[in-house]
Amino acid sequence: MDPNRKPLIAGNWKMHMTAREAADLAAAINKGLDPDLKHDVLLAPSFTGLHAVRAALSGSKIFLSSQDVAWEEKGAFTGAVAPSQLLDAGCSHAIIGHSERRKIFLETDEVINKKVKAALKAGLLPVLCIGETLEERESQKTYRVLETQLTGAYAGIPAADAAKCVIAYEPVWAIGTGKTATPEQAQDAHTFVRKQMERLYGRDFAAAVRILYGGSVKADNVDELMAQPDIDGALVGGESLKADKFLRVIHSACQHAGHGLARIARRSSALAPRAYDARSSEAVLLS
Ligand code: 13P
């Protein structure tokens, strides 16, 4: 990764655990973190676990995220959770457009765009997920898919707001399959994503935006992924469900991310999740 961007390791817990179990896992991860860790860590439990995890992370620098968000502010939307409700539950971030939401819950780029806008309007920082299926990759459509997803998600969003987003490139064929993209495949996609961001928002923006890789990330592959110049962190599913495994991922990722961080730490300051200024983290290099 580029030492000018602050690494982020995020755990997406998907539809796992009771609130109690999630809080225990969050507490164990928090306890096991290297106190000198300079990069950001984020946990995304189910909606029902947010309050308990927030309490377990009291005083911690770990960020809290939802796995989804509604695009409306309030009203008759049974089953949906509004951005303001997520902020109230302690979230700083919201994962949006995960491939499971796209595929199983039929979310379109238009819906995802509405969610990104609603999150930003409320002050939540989107973690925007994009990625191609195996069929799309095998039929040489990867770039086209990524371009369409990015253009759709960012439609009508000004640069100052877009700078608050993190992008997660998650090739669908690598999610939960044990089949990680090679560092070269991931780097190739990340380069393309960064070029698309340059097309949408200019060179300085593209140089600053954080792009995570997701899909079967483990302690023994995260380091070589993070060694690639355009990979700024990881969005981790299965390996984030056990404290010892996720801590190994987090600390293994440090090895390549260690250099140059003192400079970033000075610029972005220590971040407490709930006293958090979006701009100070996501757009630190733009200011
Ligand atoms: P796995 O790490 O289990 O492949 O899941 C990746 C993912 O979907 C994270 O959002």
C-alpha cells in the first residue's frame, strides 16, 4: 500500500452471533490489539448487536459500522434501519452495496446510490462494496462491471462527500470460497478502480481514496495483498469471527503498512469512534 494512505482492516460479521456473543468478540479483539497499532480497525456486527458492541468498545479506537442502511430518513419502511438510528447506535460507518445485498436482496446501483447519499447526508461514512462475479470475470467483463458500479454509486455525489467513502473491492468469486484473488489480480482491479476515481473526481482524489480488498482474506495472505501499492486494507468475513484469527489478520497486515505511518498519524490525529470528524479520516489527504 501507499504509505500516504492509512490502512483499514474491517470485520464484516454478516448474520452471525447474538448481541452478547458479538460484544464478547468485540471486547476480545479490542483487548488483543497492539496498543501501538496505527491503522484503523472497524467492526460491523448485525443491527441487533450494535448497541452491545458499542458498549464493549467504550474508550476504544475501533470504529463501529452497520452492514447496511436505509435510504429514507424515517417513516413506513418495515424492517429498514435509518441512518440516524445507526448514528444513535454508535456507528461511524455503514457498509453499502455488499454483493450479498446486491445478489440476494436484489439491490441495484440506483438503490446503492440512494443509500450512499442518505448515509453521507446523516454523517455516516460509507464503505462501498463493488466486485464482479466469476461469470463476469471469465467473460472479460470485470472492468465494465466495476466501472458501472462505481459510476452508479457515485452519481450526483460531489467530491467533498465522495471523499468520505471507503471502497471495498470484493470479487464475488472470492467471498467465502477460500479462493483469494492473487495479489496481482487484486492489484490490477484496484488500479482500475483508482483510475475510475480519477476519471470521476480527479487525480488528487484518486491518490487519497482508500480501497480495501475483500474475499477470503486470512492472516497468511493479508500481508502480500497489502504489499501491493493500491491495496489499502481488507474487508474480512469469516476470519473476523474469531478474536485470535482476526487479530492475526490485523497484526499481519501491519507488517507492510508500518512504514510512513507516523506521518499519517500526525495528520489524522487519534480517532475516537464517537467523537469523530469524518473529514479528518477519510479526506485527510485532500485537505
Ligand atoms: P470472506 O472473508 O468470508 O470471504 O468474506 C468476505 C466478505 O464478504 C466481507 O465483506
